[in-house]
Amino acid sequence: MLQTSLVYDAIAEVPAGRVVTYKQLAEALLVRNPDLTITTPDLSRAIVNLLSREGQPVRHAGQILSTHRVVPDSLKLSGHIGSIRSLAKDKEQLLEAEGHTVHNGRLVSPQLHRFH
């Protein structure tokens, strides 16, 4: 079972002006937590499901997490729930406010966060 705090702690590390893909986040969590017995694709899906369930904003450890900085590998901003366009638009506006370029609903040359 995925501990939400592991995911939220990692998301909290992503600074303004940077993004991380679901896959990158999953890979970082697997490196940090070798006891997790889940594949990267399955963990990526679990993260998507977690963020979809939680919605925005997410409060963790006394702060509001910037979940808009977690994006699909395709860089297509569909929001956490693809059928709800307003979430994608909100995500787009938040990312643009942080200096990212979005064209036709897709991030262009984003600055990716690298976990240590």
C-alpha cells in the first residue's frame, strides 16, 4: 500500500519554476524506498489516482502542496481528471505564473526537477 506521506514529501521538494513527471516521481520514490514492491508504471498510476482523489489543493505537513507541478510524461496538461477542463486550465495558469510556457495545452521545454 502506498503511503501518501511519501508522495507528498517528494512533491514538497519540487520548487516553483520546476516540474516533475509522474514517472520521475515514481522512480525517485522507488530509489528512496527500496522496500516498495511495485513497478514504476504501477506506482505512477497510483500517484495519478492519489492526486485525482485528493484534488487541489492538497494540505500536507502544514503547507499546501503545489500538485500542479506534477505532470504527465507527455507534458500534456489534462489536469488530474482528464474530463474536467477547468483543472487543466488552472494547472496551465499556475505553471505559466511560475515561468513555464504552455502551447496548445502542452508544456514546452519545461525545467524538470531532479531528485537527489
